[in-house]
Amino acid sequence: MTSFASAAAVLGGLLLLGALLSGIARRSFVSLVALFVLAGFVLGTGGIGVLKLRAGSGLVTDLADVALIVILFRDGLEVDRGALARDWHLPLRKLAIGMPVTAAVVAALARLLVGLDWTEAFLLGALLSPTDPVLSSGVVTDSRVPSSIRQSLNLESGLNDGLALPAVLAFAAALEPGRGSFEWWQFVIQDIGLGLVFGLVCGMVGSLLLPRADGEHALPAHQLTLYGIGLAFATYGLAVLPPHGNGFIAVFVAAIVTGVRRKDLRHAFGERSEELAEIVKLGIFAVFGSLLTVDGLFSSGWGAVAVVAGTFLLARPLAVWIALAGSRLPNASKAFMAWFGPKGVATMTFSLLVLSRDVEAGAKIFDIAALTVFVSIIAHGATETPGIEWIARRPP
């Protein structure tokens, strides 16, 4: 195992290098994310071995937990009540219909092609159901992409991490050794129920304690951001104390409540937490890359390759087409949204979480998820610019 000091030095050096190369990355089809994954792979166990990390170690697990707290709180805050009221139709269809269809198709492919049992297969399906626009950020920021598509993809990706989490936790809990017969009702009451309660209470209390935006004691933007980060970690810590609710669900719910009640905090956090989110994101990508090996990525042979191909070419398109049936959306728009459903930070951090739970098939599930993310980084990064130019030429 690499020591914390050595890992900090390597990650710090990568962040310095990433800052210097960010301009070059923006002008090429290779994203900064891809460079960090590649750097982690070269420096990690599958490369020269400078960064030797174990998936179940405290360093990796704690980093994954921190990443999830920051990501889920940011995603929850981005739930804009006005945007939801105005543009809820398409993302709601993709969340309520598309995500379960994606998970079911991936599960069927995993069961058929790599021999996972149904619980393990649905765990993999839940891991691969969220999307992440960070791997193709131009899709949700470029004005040439119709606003309906940008809003739909942005709202979908902002909400699906938190919605996929209960399913991931439930299937992982059902597969944990020593659990015996998994009691779903107990999981719903304890993990999900208490997580929701803690999230609602912490979000409400946090929004009430915050001075009014138009009052004389209003906080400046940088202190609002600090307040938001403190609320996120305090919520997580309180939720996991006895009687042991789920901290991640609590963080996501608290962020939604706070963001809806306090738009000033939502705007300040969105503007000023970008650097923190970028550091966490790139750090987790580098650690993720260091855990990859060529043998591990292809440990399930061509079956894993077929599952990855089926995820992008069958599961996501089928889910989008079914979810948006009857929406009067042009076929070109459906095709664009069907392709740009990349897998990224949420899939990786959820996979690391599963790996830390000592699930029997955890390594195989992690390897397939890792291969999916690796292919997504390359494929979606390379097709982002051509895809934007293609949809820009379509009739509005």
C-alpha cells in the first residue's frame, strides 16, 4: 500500500499537471478526465506501481465517501424548483421509466453473458443506470444544442445519482456475507426511511439557521459555500450515528430541501464550489485509474465487452426511446440523448462502495463497471464535438 504522504504527493503533482494541461485538453478530443484516468493507470498497479492502492483500504473508501458527499450535495442543490416546474416532462420520463429499463437490460445482459446471478446482475444494472455530463460537458453547456435537450440531460444527470443510490445499497446489502436472508422492509425502514428523515430535518434546520439573504446579517457568497459544505458533512455524520440511517441519502435529501428553501445558498454553492468538485472529481478518477489492470478489465472475457457494448448501444437507446415515446420529440433529439448518457463519477464511486462491502462478486462487478466507464471516457469524449455539430444542423 502506498502511504498517505506518497499518495498526496502523486495526486498533488497530477493536479498541478492537470492545471497546466487544461487548455490543451479543452482544444483536443482527449478530456482532462481521460488524462487523469490514464495517469492513474500508468502510475498504479497495472502500470509502474508508484501508486499502489487497495480498493477496500481506508484511504480509498474514505475518498469515495467524501466524493459521494460532495457530489450528492451538489446534485441535490441543483434541483431548481422553477426548472423542474418548467422542464420536468422529459427528465421525469427518463428517470421514472428510462433508469429502470436501463438497469433491467444491463442486468439481463450480465446474467446471460458473464454468468452473474440475478441479484448481482441487478446490482451492476443499478451501477450503470446513472449518467454523468461531466464526461461530455459541452452537451449541456453549448448553446448550439437545443435548450430542451440541454435542460433534459442536465436535470436527468443531476437527479439520477441520488435515485440510483438506494437500489445500489439495497442490492449490495442483499449480497453482503453473513446477512442471511435479506429483509427488504428492514432496509427500507432503516436505511432509506431514516436517511429521508435525517435529510428532511437537517435540510429544514440548516435552511432556518441560515440568516436571511435580505437581512443585515446576510452571509457573503464564500461563507454560504462554507456553510453548505459544513451542512453536507454534518448531515452525513448525524445520519450514520445510531439508529444508523443512510448518510448518503440524507445528504441528497438535505441538499434538495436546502436548495428549494434557500436559493441564495444554491447559487453561491454552484458558483464557488466548482473548484472543490473538480479536485474531488479528478482525485477519484486518478484513484480509479490506479486500481485498473488490463487483466482485471478483461477478466470476464468477451462477455464483459459485450455487456459494455450493450449498455451503450442497446440499454440506453432502448430506455430513452421507450421513456420518450409519444413525446413528439424529433428522432434526431432522441438519438442524441440516447447516445450521450455517459458513465462517470457516480458509477465509479458506487463501484468502490460495493467493493468495500466485501460482496463475493464485487471484484467482477467492479471490473465490468470500470471497463464501461473507461470506454465511456474515450467514446463520449471523442464524439462530443461531432455530436454537437450534428445536432446543431438539425431543424429546431
